[in-house]
Amino acid sequence: MRDKPLIAIGLLVLIVVAAVAFMAGRKAANTPPPVTATAATSANLPSPGAKPAAEEAPQGNQIDAMRRGIPVNQEGAVPSLAHVENADIKRNRAYPMQPPTIPHSIDNYQVDKNSNRCLLCHARANADKFQAPPVSVTHYMDRDDQFLATISPRRYFCNQCHVVQTDAKPLVANNFKDIDTILSEQPEHKAN
Ligand code: HEC
Ligand code: HEC
């Protein structure tokens, strides 16, 4: 039997592989299930009479826009549609070059190749009639900072930069501070 040592080695390899696989299987079985699922189910379950979970900003980093943390075998309360803010009150800008948010609703305002509803009120020539703020001079500048007679093509599609706001609750917490807040937090420095 010339093959005897070969068979022995083969058997040995087989046993080692089986042992390793067995240990790996045990380890996998012992690891706890992902925490997110359990945390989401217990924290965000709407209790009867309480406001639906979707109304509150979720804890931590969890963004579950589809099921809002509600288990798959339960039906969640339908959150109400968000309303576009239409108060005509200009909002503060978070930094000087921020495109201001739109303080009015823009339902059915057509902006395409043939017509631009926004410019009906916001073009320099019409702004006084509608008491709308005219678009600033940057909207007439091309990329070489040359002033054009009409709105610059790169500023034509207003909603690329300007957006309406809704009363929807934020999906994630936001701790943005504007520059004035940061400056006021700095210790006092003597000017030169
Ligand atoms: C019927 C006229 C009219 C139309 C059309 C219109 N707006 Fe306005 N817009 C105004 C007026 C008036 C204001 C000033 C605030 C107010 O009264 O709502 C304003 C304010 C704004 C502001 C705020 C400016 C600031 O300094 O805070 C932005 C941005 C804006 N509009 C963008 C748009 C965009 C984008 C469109 C097209 C989707 C549009 N507007 C269509 C009349 C109009
Ligand atoms: C590429 C981004 C961009 C596009 C596209 C754009 N804007 Fe603006 N808009 C800005 C920025 C940034 C500001 C604030 C700084 C400035 O005035 O340039 C602004 C400012 C404004 C203001 C306030 C002006 C003022 O003096 O307070 C109005 C009104 C406005 N935009 C309307 C429009 C309208 C209407 C359109 C479409 C025809 C449009 N914007 C397209 C970026 C954009």
C-alpha cells in the first residue's frame, strides 16, 4: 500500500478543516443581532394616543424614511403631508452667499426652454410691478464675470439653487452654527 501516508494526510486535512468550520459557525451564531433593528423597534413604536413616530427627529444616526423604525409585521400611522410654507416672510440666510430660500409656494410655476415663470416677477424689468426682489447682479454674470443683458444661462433654472421650505420635521438633528455665533463664542482678542 504505497498510498497509506497520502490517505492519512488527506484525513488529517479534512479533520482540521471541519474543526475550523465548526468553530467559525459557533462564533457567528453567538454574535448578537444588529443593534439598529432592536433600538428602532422599541424607541419608535407609536403608542396609542401618542403622536406618530415620524413627527419626531429620530434618535442618533438612524434615517429610516421607508418604515420609520416600525417593524415589518406592523402597519405604521401615515404621517401627514408636509405643507409648503407660503407666508411671504423672507428667511435669514445662514451665510452671505446662500441662495435665499423661496418664501412663497411655487406650484405650477413653469420653468422650461420657452418660459420662465419666476422671471415674470423677479426679472429686473418686472420686479416693481410685482413688488418682488429683483434677482441680484450675479444672475446676469457669465462665468468670466462679464455682465449680460439677459439672465445668465447658468442662472436660468432657479430651482437648482432656490428651494421652498416645508413644515416637515427634520430627519436628522442639525447643529450648524452660523459665523456670528462662532465669533461670539471665541474668547475676546485685542485688535493689534
Ligand atoms: C407672482 C410673482 C412671483 C413669482 C411668479 C415668483 N416670485 Fe419669488 N417672490 C415674489 C415676491 C413678491 C417675493 C417677496 C416676498 C414675498 O412677498 O413672498 C418673492 C421672494 C422670493 C425669494 C426670496 C428673496 C429673498 O431675498 O429672500 C426667492 C428666492 C424667490 N422669490 C424665488 C422665486 C422662484 C425660484 C420663483 C419661480 C419658481 C419665483 N420666486 C416666482 C414674487 C414672485
Ligand atoms: C446657480 C445658483 C442660482 C441660480 C440658478 C439662481 N440663483 Fe438666485 N441666488 C443665488 C445666490 C447664491 C444668491 C445670493 C447671492 C447673490 O445675490 O448672488 C441668489 C439671490 C437671489 C435673490 C435675492 C436677490 C437679492 O438681492 O437679495 C433672488 C430674488 C433670486 N436669487 C432669484 C432667482 C431666480 C428668480 C432665479 C431663476 C431665474 C435664480 N435666482 C437662479 C443662486 C442662484
